[in-house]
Amino acid sequence: MVHQLLGRANRPHYDGKTWSRLKDAPADLTGLWGFGSHDVFAAGYDGSVLRYNGSDWTRIGSSTTETLTSIWGSSPTDLFAAGSDGAILHYGGNRAP
């Protein structure tokens, strides 16, 4: 699975065989991390954290308005996002980071 970040525009998605377009995200994104084609997380401007389920993006609330530049996790219930001014957030799967 490969995704390319292009701000808020339709993002190319490669599933190992063909390219397609992901639905527009409701935020400008700067970081992306996925556990499969139906479990993708993204971080971006204004503290945006989103989850893609294979068809739709859902905004996950965040405790910052700083730009988040990267996101990484060991599982969908253990994610970290980092960004401007030393912002570091942790998401445990059941509440906003």
C-alpha cells in the first residue's frame, strides 16, 4: 500500500497492483501511517488527526492546534503524532490525542 500526500487533494493510492484515488481528506495533511488499506491515519495542519477506513475520512479530535508533521504507531490503538513547537500526542484508540 502506497499513498502520496498532496495537501487536501485526491491522493493517489497503490495497492500493489493498481493506482486509484482516495477520497478527499477534510484537512491539509503532512504525515501518513497505515496498517492496511482500511486503517490509515494522517496528521496535518491545525492539529488535524484523521483516520481512513477504506472509503471515508473521520476526524479524530486533537489537543493541539500546532501543525503535526508526522504520525507513527505500533497498532491502530497505539499512535504518536509530532509536530511544531515540540507537540507530541499519543492516541490510545478510545479518546482524542
